[in-house]
Amino acid sequence: MTIQGPLLLVGCGKMGGALLAGWLERGVKAGDVTLVEPNQAAVAAFQAKGATVVPSVESLPADYRPALVLLAVKPQMMGQVVGPLARLAQPGTLFLSIAAGKTLAYFRQHLGAGLTLVRAMPNTPAAVGRGMSVLVAGPGVSQAQRQAAETLMAAVGETAWVEDEGLIDVVTAVSGGGPAYVFLLAEMLAEAGRANGLPDALAARLARVTVAGSGELLHQSPESPAQLRQNVTSPAGTTLEALKVMMADDGLQPIVTRAIAAATRRSRELAG
């Protein structure tokens, strides 16, 4: 994996750190990376490998010209860093943002109409190399720049593109928040086990291992989720009785559909 020119990572929290770790594992040289991160503890390991660390955008050398700037700060903090970044928005420099709710128009307003920018929405399984990132390119992004953005996000999992930026709100609701829904399922399975008499520790373990193992089976199997579900479900068996409740007209599907619609609306509100 190679990136042509210096790479600037603004923000090195959990997602930024996961991305950087993935890049280094795939051959990006630490010496080609500059980190903007005030939390020294978050970047000490990367600095030890040769990455340059500065506490703020204003601390970057006046003549610093990155080939790619990845914005990995929290959306609510973006206003503090986007202004000083304007001097880096030069022809040929690609900006890549993973900030939820911050639109292409937002960045063009703050960094200039000629900005070349790709938005990406990753999710937290990126921390273990199993993330899902969906990207959308703004005006003027070349094919080579699209490939560079995809290469960086692919270091932590799978990627896909959309051409309609509005779909990023739905992506945020489905895969961006999706891990939280899966973790909630594990919590609910454990609670249901406890409610039916299992010891706390065993209920928690059964739920955790079952959800993790099922996810890995889904990852490795060529079969559809529906087929995998059917493989577990014996006629007139216990699983079928549970699924009758979960798949009823007032079961899980309408709840999940309403939940995704609510998250999508909130994403659009934040963007506005």
C-alpha cells in the first residue's frame, strides 16, 4: 500500500488510531505521516515508530503540503480545526472526512469551492480490521484520488461507494450505528437468559459467544442470512417458536425499520 506524498491525519482517537494502525500494517511508512493530536498518550506509540506529531493544525510548518488530509476528529469539534486547514486546501490535495453529518457543502463552504473531498462513513469494527466504510466523492475528485481514498479505508475492512450523498445518512443509520444494535442484541439475549433462570455470568457468556460466533459464520459463509437462519430452524422446534414472536407483524422488523428511519432523520438534522 503506497500513498504518493505526505499524509496528514487530523485526530487520532479510536477511529483515527485504527486507520493509522491499518495503514502501517499495509506498508505506509510512519515517516510519511503527520498527526495532529493534542493527546500525547494517544499517539506515543505511533510517534515511536517515526510519525511526526503536532498538537494543532496551527503547529504545522508553514511550507507543509500534504498529498492527502484525513479528518478524523469528532463532528462537534470540526469547527475548531476546519478554519486553520484552509491553507492546505491546495490543488492536488485530497481531503477525506470520516466525520458524521459534515457534508460536502460544509467543507466547501469552509475550505473553498475548489476543494477536492471524499466523505467516508466507517464503523467501529474497523478497530479489528472488520469495518465497513461507504464513500462518496465530491466534484473534481479524480479516479486516482478515489482509489487513494478507497485504499486508505480498505485498510480496516470492506468498502463501497455511493454517488448520492443523501444515502450517507442511511448508511450512517445502518452500518455506522449497526454495531450498537448488535451489541444491544447481545445485552437483550443475556437479560432474557437471566429472566429465565440462567446465572448472570453464564447468560452473559452465552450471549456474547453466540453473537460473536454467528457474526463470524455470517462473514465466512456464502449463504444468505435468511438461509443461515433457516439452517438453525427445525420444523416444530424451539427456535421456530422464538422466531414466530420475533417475525410477527409486531415483531422485530417494524421496530428495526422505525429505528433506522429515526437515525436517518437525525443524521439529516445534524447535517442541516
